[in-house]
Amino acid sequence: MRSATFNGPRLLALREEAELTQTELAGKLGKLLGRTVHTATISKYENGKQQPSPKTLGAICEALEVRKAELLVVPRDQAA
């Protein structure tokens, strides 16, 4: 049984809808998390090369004002 995975293309779409650059989103996340977040990390999230930690996912949701469900994909065998 697999768990939900992060939807990178959805992050890209939501970031663009919010009219934020990767640099601006990284800055917001840095403030929320209390550490530096690099634009390369945002790019990896958006391209599906890296999954954010649960804490970072929460910060992304806060920064973009969305629910976690909007950024997660549930495998079909678990969707009901």
C-alpha cells in the first residue's frame, strides 16, 4: 500500500497563480521554516525530483494558502 505523493506540477501551477517566482516562494518558506530554502529546491519539488518533508509541505501550503490535499496525489488503489 503506497502513500500519497507530492504533486510537483500542481505546485508550479499554484505558485504561478499566486504570481510568485521560485525565489519569492523560497523566501516565504525560509521565513516560515526559519532556515534558508534555495530556488533549486523549489525547482526539484516542481519537477518531481524531490519530495518536501511534512513540515515543508505545511509551510508550502501556508505560503500559498492552500490545503495539503491540493498538493498530494493519492494512488488509485487507495482513493475511495
